[in-house]
Amino acid sequence: MHPRPSPIAASLYTLRDMNVDVIIMHGPNGCCFRTGRLLESDGVRVLTTAMAENDFILGAGDKLEETLIKAYDMFEPELMGVVGTCASMIIGEDLKEAIANADLDCTVIPVESHGGSGEGDNTVGAIMVLESAVECGVIPREEADRQIEMLEKATEIEKTRGMAQGKYIKPNFGDSKEIVAKDIVQALKDDKKVAFVLNAKKETAYLFADIINFDYVQINPQNKPIIVANLDENIGLERIRGHASNIKSELPMDIDFITGGLDEYPITADNAYDYLKDMDLDLVVVFGVPHAFPIEKMDVNSVAVTDGPRLVEPLRELGYDNVVAELDAHSKTLGTDKIVDSDFGLMIRSAIDWME
């Protein structure tokens, strides 16, 4: 009942993860413009065929061919993507025919997505990219199947525990970051057993990892927190593995348990729970995609940190005692290969300074 991410946007992000050089959106120049502009910060050239009213009637295959040729001449890409939109797919534009007619000396992945693809879940657009990438020989079938399984599980989590539960959820910006940060620092100072669980999605981990970007020795050198994270640099596409490696090399604290990769967030939360469930914890802090973590199974004080204001109330309903909301995680982490400041991470470091 409220706006959610689009299959078109998910197609764009998934092509980005495959390190395409250029993406062409076959549709009006305003379609998904914010995502297109943001992806330029990640080094992807995003173009549009700029379909107009006459094209909705007469078709715009020639415009797509022309744009493909211009894009190749301008950027000399090795890998391109063409993404359909509501306008082009509803009138039945043939992306593959236009790609064949352009006859470029590079690989072009066609993605016949639109805003209502399938049931309208954003993950449908990502799955379309994976299937097409297999056909084009860009990724192996086994890797596509693994990622599709993760995306289907992610959709299930959103529909049962997240913002896609079929009801209107009013945006909420959560609890006071200052108060919650002070409570966490005080717990560490008082020798409480605290666990931090990074369960982040792809590049947003650069922001959420900032929450554990502090030196516990400044608080209590005898009380290192337990650090659990989905930072396996051996799982996923090259770009995603690189994110995990970059973050691990920068974190000031050793990770006690790796739960999986950055594209496995729908299942790594359960792995984190299995690791922590028998520990006598006083506080657990889950950040990134905290609604995937079965907090209702744990009898412990808890904090969730999310990037979705519409997830604050669902997280409270799941059982989290405090919920903190970060904003603009995607836009803050595009184009970076280092941990970026988060509001909550800055507040934790400020609370440490205040304590001193």
C-alpha cells in the first residue's frame, strides 16, 4: 500500500554488480532517473532512449539501435546492459532484435523488466538480469541459481517480517541515537557481554560497518565485544567479494564469526543466531537487515539499526527493544571502497569521547 523499490531499479543495481560499463534504459528519460543518476557515482554510464508519446504508438526500436551504437562509439564498453521500462515492455519492444541489429563488438545483456514485472517485487528485476546474464555467458548457471535462491528468500523475509507485509506502514525515524549509543558504551564499560551482528546488504555494508568502527580498548580493554559479520570475501560476484575484503581490512576489531557473504543476508542472520544462541549475552546489536535476524527467539536486550524508516515499527513488533534508523544508505555508499561515516557510528564514537 506504500511505494517500494522497483524491479527496474533492481535490474540496474544488479547489472552494476556485474561491472557493466554502460546501461541503456529503453523508456522515457524520466523513468527511474534517480537510480540512474546515482549509479553514475559507481562508474556506470547510464543512458536512456528518451521514448516520447509517438514512440508509445509507433514503437522505438530504431531509437534503441541508435542509442546502442552511440553508446558503443562514445565509451567503447566491453559489457553493456539494456533495461526495459513500463513504456517499452507494455508495447512489446523487442530488445534482443535491436541488439542484434546494432551488431556491436561487445556483450550486451537484455533485461525485459518493467515496474510491474511478476508481482512487482524488486527482486524479480534482479532475477531477470541473472537469467539473461547466464544466456549471454557472463556468469555460470550455478552462481545464478545461488543468487536467485537468496533473492527469493529476501522477498519472503520482506513479505513476512519487513515492509512488504501488505499494510500501510507509517515512516518512523526510531529512537534517540544519543541515548542508545550511550547505553551500548555503558554496557561495555560495565563488563556486560555485548554482541554486534553485521547483517548487511552488499555495498550498504560500508555504512553499517561504521557502527563497529571503534576501539573497545578506549571503553574497557578487558571486555572485547563479540563481532559477527557476513563478510566472507570468497562468496559472490567479484565486486561484492571486494566490498567484504575492503571492510575487513579496515575494521579495528577482529571478527569472531563470519556468517556468509554480503549477498547472503537472508540466511546469514540465521547463522548468526545459531552462533550466539547459547551465549549468556546481555545485549545484542543487529544492523543492516535486522529483520532477517530471529530476535524473538532470544531473551536479551536488543538494538536494531535499519536503513528503512518504514521498518522501524515492524522491527519493534518482532521484539527489538530499541530501533535506530539510518538514512540514505545506498546513496552514501555508491562509488566508495572504504567505510563511510554513519550517524549511529559517529554517535557511538562521541559517546566514548564523552565517557573519557
